[in-house]
Amino acid sequence: MNPLEAIGIAEGFIEAGSEEKYIEAWQYLLDTSLVWSLQGWFGRTAVSMIEAGQIIVKEVGEDEPAQVIL
């Protein structure tokens, strides 16, 4: 997964092909913190998906980008 593919799947201009791939794209955007620097819709959708348990905020390690803790 790369940023363009993840954004495309999230926005719908790239077909995910499965629910798992759609979730994977959102998890990638969250894991890389990219979701917080895109349009507000991305962040709001990510928060909804976190609250629903569809994507997970991972623990921050030394080699990982910082995550926004909700």
C-alpha cells in the first residue's frame, strides 16, 4: 500500500475490491498519520472507524510515527 492507493481507495476513485482492502487502506492512513493532514472528512471518518473498532490506534514505538490519541 502506498499513499496514493490508500487515498484513492478511501475516496472511491480506486476500487478496493473487498471490505478488507478498504479497511487496510484506512489503517494505512492512520498508521502513517497521513489521515490527519488530509481534508477534514478523512479525519472525521477515521475517528468514526476507530470508535467502531474497524481500525486501531497502535502504540507508538521508537521507529513509528506519532499517532493522535483520541
